[in-house]
Amino acid sequence: MGKVVLVTGVARQLGGRFVRRVQRDPGVERVIGVDAVPPPHRLGTAEFVRADIRQPAIGRVLAEYEVDTVVHLDVTGTPLGSGGRTAVKETNVIGTMQLLGACQKSPTVSRLVVKSSTNVYGSAPRDPAVFLETTPAKALPSGGFAKDAVEVEGYVRGFARRRPDVAVCVLRFANILGPAADSPLAEYLSLPVLPTVFGYDPRLQFVHEDDVVEVLRIASHEPRRGTLNSGTFNVAGDGVLTLSQCSRRLGRPTVAVPMPAVTWIGTALRTVGVTDFSPEQIRLLMHGRVVSTAQMRETLGFEPKYTTVETFADFARSRGPGLLPPEAVAGVVDRIAARQLPLPGGGSRAKTTPSAG
């Protein structure tokens, strides 16, 4: 008998891609795709079950198909269709609680993979240069998807204590980008003009959606010799980009907003359709975030195909040309970066962004 894999969140592009990929693995006999709405894309040979993970019915699905592996991808920052922030939070938090409750009662479930985010570390001015999986957040996220991810991971840790016989793998993804990316940050980076916080040029990491699918596939199987696919792992491409480098590579000019007006950015972005641009997203645009991926390589045994720079380049190509040629944006940014800019609260600082875009 091969593996029976249940995947949540298959109505989204990422869930659909993972389902189509994992069903080709020789050790997989059956794949069950679950979502509250029918997927707009094909699922290959997988069986689709329309079920809301916020409801107890998900337990009957696990029992009926004798599922042994659960891949929980229905943890996200963007709504499906006309759903708003409330529906997203309910699916993220209440849906995860119901799913874990069903897994706890299931005698067949032996492996659980959960999609999480590096948002759990937050973004603060005194953050370490690089976060390890064991690094506590200086300030826990106070809202939005970041807070959801913290709550989800808390419930997963409780489940792992109650069911030590189940291999649990939590994957903390950096900002996911690619041609089909649908995250709040991808929406922000697709704006014709990018609002930024005056005096800040954060460091950002990205992971390509292709690499996301592959690492999920690895985590859903038995570990290879010398590796261990249970535990918590940061997942990101090598290297970093600053926000100014991102803007010039996109050919999109930036508009620096002074600190007193920062709280208006989220409201303004939501009015133009950027969802869940919470205070945590604003803090990311100020302080950035970089994580270590040593455990991803050494323990999980995964090597990303794309670096952060390559991931962003693929995303930029999919979004088409910006308002300005990238060379023109680079020239303006470099001229501004060469000047001394006032810091909030007094003093001054020279921008140190490299001139190479």
C-alpha cells in the first residue's frame, strides 16, 4: 500500500501545484485535495473533496480515506474570492484547530506538514541580523497574517506533544514569489509606485514557488538517510535584496512617506486592493527580516534551486515593465543614496545601498 496524502487549500495556485506534483511520486497511491470551494485549476488524478476545514466534517474525510499524511497549506494572508480578513483568520486559526483535532483522533495519520511563515519572527529595530529557528521574536506580531501564523504554530506544538508518534514538520517560508504569487507583498510590489518609509531600506529574502512545492514534497515523505524531516525549518533562497534594489529591478519608482504618516500607508494600500497590509507589513518595510537556512540544508536535506535574486528576477519578468526603465530608477536611487538623509528623531545617516542594481 502506498501513501494516502491529504492536502488542504487546493483551490489556491500553490495547493494545486503541490497536488499535481506529489501525485507523481512512486510512493504515493492516492492524493485527496480539500477546500471549501472547487479549485479553478486541474488537480490531475487527485480526488477533490469539498469540505471546510473549519467544520468537524474534516475528521470524517480523514477516516473515510484512511489518510496517513496531511499537508496543511490553507494558512495564508489573502482571501479567496470575495472573502475578507475575518474569513482568512477563521480559516487560518479555527480551521487549523479543527484539522489538528481531527488528526489527533485519527489512528492512521503518521505525518503532518504545516505551511508557516518567517513572519512569526516579527520585524523590530533591535532584531538580530539573522534569525535562527530557535530565536525568539523581540516583539510578537500584533495582527494580520503574522499573528495568525504565531497562533497556528502554537496549536501545532500542542498537537505534537499530544501525538508524539506523528512526525510533524513546520516550514517557515520567507516571502514567496514567482509568476503566480498572490501574497500581500507580491501585491505591494506590483503597484506602479511603491510607497516606502522615509529613512529605511530593509533587507528582504524571497523563496521561489517552485522551491516551495519541492520542499513540501520532501517534507511529506520519509526522510532520506542522514536527514530528518520533522521539526521547524526556515525556508528561503540564498542572499538578500534591499527594497531599493527591488524597486529598481522592477522599474517602479518609490515614494518615501515620513514617519508621522506611516499609519496611513496601510489604509491607502487597502483602498487600491492590497489585502492584509497590516502594521506587521509596515514594520517589514522598515526593518526587514533575514533568516538562517542552515537547518534546511543540513537537517532537512533541501537545497533551493533559486536564490533570492533569481526568485525576484522571475517575479519581475512576470509583472512586465514598470513605469520607468530599471536603469533610470537605479540612477535616481543612487543619487539620492549618496546624500545625507535626516533620521527620525534627529541626526543623519548616509544610505549604504550598493549602486549595482
